[in-house]
Amino acid sequence: MAGIYIHIPFCRKACHYCNFHFSTQTQYIAPFTTALLNELAIQKDYLNTPIETIYFGGGTPSLLTQQHLESIMGQISKHYHLAETVECTLEANPDDINLEKLKAWKSIGINRLSLGIQSFQSKALAWMNRAHSVDQSHQAIQLAQKVGIMNLSIDLIYGTPHLTDEELIADLNTIKSYNIPHVSCYALTVEEKTALHKMIQQKKMGNIDAERQSTHFNIIVEHLEAQGMEHYEISNFGLKGHRSKHNSNYWKGVPYLGVGPSAHSFNTLSRQWNIANNQLYIQSITNGIVPFEIEALPLATRYNEYMMISLRCMEGFSNQTILDRFGADFLNHSLLVASNFETRGQLIKTATGFTLTKEAKFFADGIAADFFWID
């Protein structure tokens, strides 16, 4: 099985913290969509296995018209072998959602929405420079459930300077009241070349407080697990049966094709990524050439990526998987490093390998880095 990721590089406005590739020049959506359709045709042989997940990310995919989305779905159906059941996710901002759009999305096969709510607090949305209001967030959830799209995921951002513990708990209780089956929670990070980074450098805004973020992370874990959600990946929580299949496949090393500017593709042995420039992307595709760079993945790189990803997931890493994929030397190295973290109380043995303790999850990336194999 495999997946297709579709990057829609357009937004109404720039959020202060965002460093994803996007443009606010939405007048180019039509020629971009034409190029995207051509890329899907050109890349039809990249994956030789049924497609079980389709993910519209961005940017803001909910800016596309019904006609644009129908043409993309039609092109995928034409050139790719779809599995009997396909999880099809669309990232959507609350201000783009209305009853007519939701019915259209459902009719063309979109069966899961990832809602970019970020917070149910007005001052938080203003601080982030989000385009939607709290009322629009509530309306988006209610309308989606009304038309029968129950497989909803909500994005939350925590650890922002203005967000109190009580406001975060209120957000989590709102999620509970709607019986939302999936939540993705991200600590605010300061990325270079963002408005947030510039404002912090100019002393117009305070820097990130790591202690506040740690406190917020613990609050989120406690409240969402109390709601019956699995903390199945460091940033992701889901009721049973509601994990993101698309993202879970990324973490399992399942191949995927990424189309659109800046999109990445992976075939287990190499990774490639498209140019992050909308106009150059459109021009190149018009000439029948996909503008990408490619990187062969040496064994050590594949091992390092496996350790980074697996330790972010609740199952942790598998000794047998390391042995089968990378060999005995890598397994012995892993067990040696793991024993040190086990002694510190940050890793515990499972039936198949090791996983992080609850207290260590906030430090997952740093711990994983200690496992890296350096040639």
C-alpha cells in the first residue's frame, strides 16, 4: 500500500509562526491546478502499489474550488490503482467552511477533515494572525458533523506566551464536548524567516518559554488520555480506530508520492522533493519536467530516521525490525544506547523492543539523536 500527498501552496494570509511553503497570490490557483494534474500523470509510475491514503495539505487546500478538487481526484483515479477503502483527508481552515462546500467535499470522496483551529481563544488567534474567528471554529465543527463527516481532526498550538493553563484546559474540554476523535497538538516553535522570529529578534515579543511548553504538554496528555484517546505519536492523539492512517504510514516507512511545489516523495531507498517555487514549478511542469532533487538514502540514514520516528510513536522501536532492516551491528548499537536510557528511567522494555516512558516523551527528539549511527 502507498499514499499520495498533495501540497496546495496558497493561503489567504501569513500566520506569524508558519514556515511552510505557501503564497498569498491566490490568483495563480488555476494554472497551479493544471500543472498539478500534469504532474500526477507524469509521476503515475512512481508507485507500483495500491493507494490507500490521499492527503491534501498546505498551505490551505480548502481554498480550492469544488471543480479543482474534482479534477484532482479524477486524475488520481485515472492514473493510480486505488485500494478498496481510501482515507482521503483535506486540511481546512474554519473560515473556508460552509454547508455547500462540505457537501461537495463529501460527494467527491473526502472522508476526513483536518481543521486548522489552533485555539478556541480569540486573543490566541489574533496573536497568531489567523484568518478565522472562534465562532467560525465552532460553526465549522457543527456543520461538518451535520453533513456526516464525523472523522475530524483538530490542530492545536500550545506553549504560546499568552495561553494560560486554564485556557488550554478550556480548549481541551471544548474538544471533548464535540466528541472529536483525533487531535494534533504542536508546541509553538520559532522558525527562521518567519514574522514571529523577526518580532522576537526585534524585542517586540518575548521568546518561547520551554517550561511553559512542558507544562502545557503534560496538561494535554493528561486530559486527552482521560478522554479515552491513545497518545500514539508525540503530537497526535486519537480515539481507538481513528489514528491518521496517512501519517501513520509515514512513520511506518510506507512509500508515498508528493506532488506540488516543495512536496516530498519516498520509495524506501530514496527521497525526492519538488522545487519550492510556484512559478518555476508551473513553468517546468508545462514543459513536461518535474523539477525535483533526489537523495539516495544510505543504510545509516535509514536507520537514523527509523529511530527518530519510532521513538516518537507509542510502540517504540522493534529489535527484530532493526535486525531485519539494518543488521546485527545496528541492533547491538541500539541495545547499548537503550540500556543507558533504561537506567535513567527514560526507556522501558516492551515485548518487541523499547519505548519512551511517559516522562521522557517531551524529550523524544533529543533522546532519539543519541541513537544516531555516525559513519
